Amino acid sequence: MGKTKPVVEECIVVEGRDDTVAVQRAVKADTIETIGSSVPPHVIEQIKLAASRRGVIILTDPDYPGERIRRIITEAVPACKHAFISKKDAKTADGKRIGVEHAQPETIRRALESVREPVIQHQEKSELSIGEVRAAGLLSGPNARERRALVGECLNIGYANGKQFLKRLHIFRIGRQEFHDAVAKVKQQNEESSQ
């Protein structure tokens, strides 16, 4: 007999029908499809209703349109939770296409188990400064983009450019210790893979 799929109570926001199919292969969950990268007003209203009744998890593709959708929804419905899949885990076998629909069920389950919640207005933000992120080599210098992507993956906050990366550290209340532990882990993995 097959293994029982985990149940996710929140509605999961995805980009389209193929993403819904992929999510439902991994877990038992209801989805809301954005139907394109502009996210129509009626979809925003559905997301607001779901957020007030059950909660919402945003799971979009790890590419520019997916990040754009995530920003639009977050601005309209700030209480949404966030799940991220890395680009390498969302690629087709030939590496030509990227999307949630190409991720393995285990990858989707891991992303949903590692959901991040945003900072609510009255809660304290992360104390990390741009100087600390720069000192960790994540804003400039050789391979900063790759290191930032790996640290983002380690922290379950996804890839972002330098400015957005710092914003995500604050939004998801990443503390100094958690941040420095992730940087150290990535550095150690890089050292081990180069030996």
C-alpha cells in the first residue's frame, strides 16, 4: 500500500495548472492558481479570503516571473507564508526549463516543511546589517551571486539579488547566529567540494 501524503491546511498559491498537479502529487492541499504573472484582482481577492480563513503559502517558480508574482501577492496580502524551491531542484532533466511543475514530490514536501513566515508589524526585525551581508561576501566580489543563492537555499528563503536578499533576511527574522551558521555551512561545503 502507498504512503499517505501529508496534509497541508493552508491554501498553496501556485502559478498554473501544472504546478497544482505537481503539488498534489506531493501533498494533499488546495491550490490557488495566479493565472499569469500579472495576478488578476479576483485572484488577489481569493488569496485574501484564504489568508483570513486558512492561511496561505506562496510557492512560485524560482525565476523572475515567479518572484514578481510573489512580490505582488505579498504587497496585497502581507500575512502569506513563503515556501521556496531552488533553481537546481526545479529544472527539467535537460536543464532548459524551470518551474515548480518540474520539481520532485520530495522537493515540494521539503519546501512546504521549511515554510517561512513574514515579520508581523509589531514583531522585531532581524538585526542584520548590510555591512554584515557584505562582509560575508554575498553582495560583491567573485561568486557573490552563487554564494548568496546557496545561503538563501540553506536558510529556506530562496535566491534574491543583494537588496532583496537583505530584505528577506529582515522579513523572515533571520538572526545573526542563523545567518552566520548558514554562511559557514556554505563555506565548508564549497571547501569540501573543491578538494
